[in-house]
Amino acid sequence: MKLTRFAVLTRVACIGIAAVFSSASAHSQSIEAFQWISEEYAPYNFSENGIPRGIAVDVLTHIWERIGLERKVTDIQILPWARGYRMAQEQPGTCLFSMTVTEPRRELFAFAEPLIESSVSIVAARSSGLEISSIDDLASLTIGVVREDIGEQSLLADGAQATISRADSARSLVRMLTAGRFDAIAYGMDTALWNMQQEGIDSSAYESVFTLREGVMGYACHKDTDPAIMEQLQQALDALVADGTVARIRAEYLR
């Protein structure tokens, strides 16, 4: 259908108005009303007697203090990772942590980082005798992951031909590993060992047999978060890294 000049001008005007309102919406966000979401990913973030704790939680409270934000640690929601991951993509004014930073994720979120260095490993029982030298060596194995976690995403991105079995939490993952449900798991090594200890599992019986990813973690906010707010968060995090606060907090949990 051929558009008249009036129709074309009207459509252009509407698009322009929509863009203005979209921009105004982004810049009218209030950091005081932000929704902060985390998961059970100790020692970085976890709950203890219903209270959020961990390296990333403690650093975040210092960020809040530094920018003059009056929030309490109990304002943080601890949710399953897959649910929080969707919320941070779909709901403006939402931030999820701690998240491993990858280039594909930079397309989905706005990050304040780096918070801490991290690695994603293939973790297996020492008694298994597994020797992995490349992603191709996983082809005959069943690998456990937490749904939509960086472990699963790394396997898929690298084209691993392993059978992938999904769990909803870190504790379920390590319990299933010790029960023989998987040959190995793809997960953060520190977090895997921490959860084994919490579950009464002898963590010394497990080891990293292959490193999938080395990188950093940060705070991931909705992609359309006001850049001025992200700059506030970034500057506060940078200052806490520079003055040694982040290193001190990390040392308290990873002795």
C-alpha cells in the first residue's frame, strides 16, 4: 500500500516521540528503587539463615554506602539463577549478581566490573581418572550444569558434544555429582568446593580436570539502565578495588 506524504510524516513523528519517551524513561530511573537479585553461589553470594552474605554482597553494601544509597542487605532477593537471569533481561531497574562477564552477555546487560577474577572448570572425582586436554574429550561424558549458568553457556559456545544434564542450584549439582549422576560438572571451582563442604562432602576428593573459562565477574543490570547510574556504580566499585576493600573482603571468605 502506497503511503501519502502526510502518513509518512505522521509515522516519522510518532517514531520520534516514542524515542524521546524511551530516552526519558531511561533517564528517569531511580537507583533507590532498583531491584537487586542474587543466587546461591557461595562464597560470592549466598544466604545464611535467610540473610544474604558473600563477597559480592559485602562489596555491594559498600557500593551503596559510597554512593549514599540507604539500602539493607535484606533488600537483596536470593532466587534460582535462571529466574533471576530472565528478570534482569526483562525488567528495567533490575540488577543480578555476581555474573561472569562475557562478550555475548555484554549484548544483554549493562555491567559494573570487574568485581573479582573467576574461572569455570570441569570438576570431577580424583578417582575417576579423567584426563581432559580439549573440549573434544568431553564428547562421551555426561556433564552436569546449573541451568543457564556460565558453565552451560561455555559448553554450548565451545561446541561441546557432551550430554548436558541440568540442575537448578549449586547444592543440587554437587549432590548429583557425588551420587554418580554425572561424570563431571562444569562450574566455578571455588563455588563447587564451597558447596561440597556445606553438604558434608569431602571436597579434597574432587579436582579441576580442565579449565573452560577464565575471566571476571561483575554486577549485571538491565541493558537499558541509565548510563549515569551505571557510571555511579562503576566509580564506586573502582574506588573499592583501588583502596583494597574488595581484596580484604575476598580474603575473609577465601582463606
